[in-house]
Amino acid sequence: MSKLHFDSKQLIDSLEGTRLAKFSDALASAVLGQGHALKHGHLPGWEKALSQLPSCADAIGSVVDGVVTISGLFSDEQQAALHQGLTGLMPWRKGPFQIGPVFLDTEWRSDWKWDRLAAHISSLENRLVLDVGCGNGYHLWRMRHAGASQVIGIDPSLLYLKQFQALHHYWPDPALQLLPLPMEAMPANMGAFDTVFSMGVLYHRRNPYEHLEQLKQALCSGGELIIETLVVPGTEGDDVGLQIEGRYANMRNIYELPSLARLERWVDEAGFTQVQTVSVDVTSIREQRSTSWMPSYSLAQALDTQDDRLTVEGHPRPHRAIVIAKKPV
Ligand SMILES: C[S@@+](CC[C@H](N)C(=O)[O-])C[C@H]1O[C@@H](n2cnc3c(N)ncnc32)[C@H](O)[C@@H]1O
């Protein structure tokens, strides 16, 4: 199986002079220590797809109506190569992106999640930000565009790393990095980040307290945590949880869906203050759906055909909450 070539010198050089410089060796060692997790049978195909992406001398990156957009001129030949390269990096789940003439209509309208939280978080202006489980990095661009001085995303998926690199090829912002790491492999007690996001990760963790503790350790004192996760609906004020055995909405590796009260208690007991829920939302089949860039089954196929309040397994359909809290000073 092919192994990711990780250029630790490039990471260390890129962090020089930034607030993360003192952690650059530890971060590079953490990635190199991933061993088998840096291998994937599809890696050669993804790397070939990346190498097919044409260069575009006048490419300019921006965010337009929630779409991370690369504008630039691509000849007909370049357009064909661009389409082929991006096709080789399918499925595209998080977005949307517009790259030259190609609109990547992704499975998720990740911009809707951003819209639900943006008004409630502290300004990201000049902040050092960590996005845990960042997927292909769609929200990294949004965080940077919202004024963050430096944004680090971590995600163990090598496909998502390659998708991020496709975007970075056209918008090579040195203040954005995606490292192929799970949260558990981050250096302990960094105390470095002004804002930490963990969106769509907590329900994948068997021990939610451990995850919350790791997020707290990454934050500086007074820093802000944003947790976005699945919750059990209709349990106002009740401290309950739904234990998942097998799949949930066709997804594997889901452990417990807490009620909102339980989620807030977890965050509080993990040592955060000012815990507040800013959004609870039923995921719609307009927000998560199959598209030409992610043609497999999506949310619609994960719901009961007779009663769309339930998943195919008979659980309540996905509801997602956003909770914001502070690490004490
Ligand atoms: C549901 S996706 C969420 C992506 C993005 N944060 C969002 O909200 O759109 C969950 C992501 O978390 C990543 N992930 C799973 N376990 C993780 C862990 N222990 N540490 C960091 N990321 C993890 C997965 O690879 C996946 O990309």
C-alpha cells in the first residue's frame, strides 16, 4: 500500500515566525508517527489526479455567497484537465467550491452550518484557530476569510487532505494548513489556540470527556470552543442519551447521541464556562444530498420511507446542535 510523503521541513518552515513555531517539531513528529494511517490503497490515484490539475497563473481566491471560489482563466484544454483531476478526487462531501468553470456541488451545504454559527462566535479577527475533523477544509477557508491570522485543520482522512491540496494549489495561502492527524495525536497541553472548532466529531468518539479534555488542552486560557454534534431531539431539559449499536442513519462508528442537556453537562463538567447552545437544527435533505460530485447514497436514503422523522434503523432522524463555551482564564 502506498504511503503519504509528508514533508516535515516544509511544515516547520511554514510555521516559522508564527505563534505555532515552538510546536512545529512536535506537530511534524505527530504526523510522522501516524505510521500505517498514512497509507492508503487509493493514494496513487489521488496523487495522479492532483498532478493533473493545470496551473492557473492569474488564479484569485475569494468567498462568494458562501462558495469558496477560485477565479481565473482556464483554456479549453486546461478546463478538461481540471475536470478530470477533480473527478479523480471524488467523492466531494464538504463545500461548495467553484474552481474556474467547475462548480463542485458537494454532498453537504457546509455553508449553511457556517451561517448557523457565524453570528454567535467571537470575532476570528487575528485569532489562531484549530478546526478538529475539518474534512477537506471547506470551513478553514471560511475561518481565514473571517479574519483569522492562522488556521490549522486536522483530519485523519488522506482523501480530504488531497482535496485540500487541490484548493491550496490555486489559493496557496501560507496561513492555512491541513495536517493528517486525529485529535488524539495532537501534542498535549498546547494551550495555544484562541478558537477551537470540533464539528461532526464528538459522536465518533467513544469517550466524549476525553475528546473535550483534548480540545481544552489545545485552547489558550480564555479561548473559545465551538462544538457541533448530533443530539437526540424532543428531550427538553432531560439528561438522557441514545446509545447506538450498529449504524445510525447508515453511518458507522457513532457511539452516543446525547440530549442537549447532557451535551451541555459534558461540556460544563469538562471544565468549560459560559456554556451556551446557539442552534438546534433538523438536518434537511436539501442540506445533505447526493450530487453529481457525490453520487452515492446520502441522507434521503438514510431515512425511513414511511416516516421521515426516523432513520432507516428506527432512530430519530439527525438533529444537530451548536454549543459555544470558554476555557476559564
Ligand atoms: C462529519 S465530518 C465533519 C467535517 C466538518 N468538520 C464539518 O463539520 O463539515 C467528521 C470528520 O471528522 C474526522 N474525524 C473522525 N475522527 C476524528 C478524530 N479522532 N480526530 C479528528 N478528526 C476526526 C473524519 O475524518 C471526518 O472528516
